[in-house]
Amino acid sequence: MTRIGKRGLLGLAGAALAAPAFAQGTFPTRTVNMIVPFAAGGPTDTVARLIAQAMSTSLGQTVVVENVGGAGGTLGAQRCAQARPDGYTILMHHIGMATIPTLYRRLAYDPINGFETIGLVTEVPMTLIGRNGLPAQTMTELAALVRREGEKLNYANAGIGAASHLCGLLLQQALGTKMTTVPYRGTGPAMNDLLAGTVDLMCDQTTNTTEQIKSGSVRGFAATTPERIAALPDLPTAAQGGLPGFEVSVWHGLYAPKGTPAPVITRLNQALVTALQDANVGTRFAALGTAPVPVARATPDAHRAFWQADIAKWRPLIQAAGQYAD
Ligand code: MLT
């Protein structure tokens, strides 16, 4: 006879209690909390709020965005990894999910096995921007300025693991120099300081920079994409500005804590896919220089495969740079 220990019996009892709710398809019966691991007003927050609103309609329950910024996106990720795996806590995170496992050698959560994937959301181009008043108008002039002034220039980012951090690393590598880094809880607040002229430069996603570049309130130097960005046709690519190979784009995905039941993941994925097909989401994303991923890429399996491949892609580059958070 198979022996079932006390923990096993408790587990079976818990499963028996939990099963009817999922079997009847009642999830969700209350508010779902979507953690954004960066400050309000930044690019991850913008993507999350558009998706959360559309998911609320399809789930029939409010999806509330909670900003848990700090430590390059690791604090919010930790909050999700350690939450009850019941579908009521989910996480909108970005490319940091692929770089943090290498950048951080000590974390209070498992950055790879601590999560279920729900689906990919977007891929967003990055732009290199500077404060108005910098004595450089073009990428070529900026490259000369950075090489000349080095650490006298302040580069804003959202902490080690942020997309702005990664982009800054690549920029400094490409220019063969270092600037002074000023970390924020997200590039939303960093943008405020760039607008005020208290920091000089930043790389950030078009979801945070398109309107500012178009209005001229910040200076756009380059798009870090192989092609020009449709929403910013006047902005040259980094290659056109003399920095071939300086390319990075950011992707976002939706996660749940490890152990979230499969029927709940399926329900969340259905709501995500419906959100990605929502006309308002499509229009807003296009105006911000991005687009929802095609539905075939928004499955949990496609998301996991893409994420794992990106971890493998960034690991040797980070190791070669020898840049760790600890
Ligand atoms: C980043 O640099 O990783 C993001 O811009 C963070 C954010 O959403 O604020």
C-alpha cells in the first residue's frame, strides 16, 4: 500500500477544497493584483495599466496595478514569487527577467524557477535621449561629448537589472568610456529629472519617450533598433549615428508565482490574449512606438521558451562585462 504522510494528506485535502472553484471556472471572484516592479509613470507601468484595464473587462474583476519599485525590478519580482500561487497576484516584468538571473548572484527568490509564465505582451524599442541644453545635437556630437566629459555626465537608470541599465552598459561599452550613473526606482521619476535638467542622459523605452521626443521637451539622439521607429521617423538609428551594433529592445511578459494552478493560468492567458487584441490597446501601443505581440507568441509555452533563450543570450555578455549587482 502506498504511504501518504501527514503533509501529503493535507495537500490532498487542500487540492480537494480548491478544485471545485477551478472546475466551475469561477476564477477570479475578486480583485487581481498586478505588480509592476518599477515606479508609476514609467514604461512598464504604462504597458501594465493598458493591459490591466483590458484584462479587467474580460475577467469581470478589476485588475489593480501595484508599483513595487526598487533594486532594478527585483523587489517587485520577489513579492510575486513569494505570493500565494492562486492567480490573484501576477507580475508584469520586462527583459530584466532575462538579465537578473545572471546580474544578481544572491536573491531572496528563485529568478528562473519561481514563476509560471502567462504570456508575452510586447517588444518595445529603446531610445537614447538627453536633456535639452546638452552641447550636442546629433549622435556623433553626443559620442564626442561623452568620450570627452566621461564621468562628468550623469546617466539616469532604473537600477541594476533595468532595461535602462542594460542599454547604458551597452552604450558605454560602445563608446569605450564611463559616465556617472544615477539610479531611480523607475524611469518615470528619472524622466522628471531629465526634463528638469538635473541629469544629462538616459536610454528608455518608446512607451516613455515618444511623446517627449516629439514635443521637443527632451532631445532624441538615437533609436537602438536596426530600423527607424514608425512613431519617430525623424530619429536616426544608432547605426546611422555611427554606433553600429548598439541595439537593444525590451520585451514584457506576464507571470504568476510558481505552482499557480493550470486552469487559472489558462484563464489569465485568455484574458491577456483578449487584451492584446483590444482595439484601444493596439492604438495606444502604436502611438507609443510599440505593438502587442502576435497571439501565437502570447502562449505560456512560447513565453517560457523566449524567456529562457534570452537568459542564455545575455548570460555570456554580462559575464564578459563582469558587471554584477553584488
Ligand atoms: C527600465 O529602465 O527598466 C524601465 O524603464 C523601468 C520602468 O518601467 O520604469
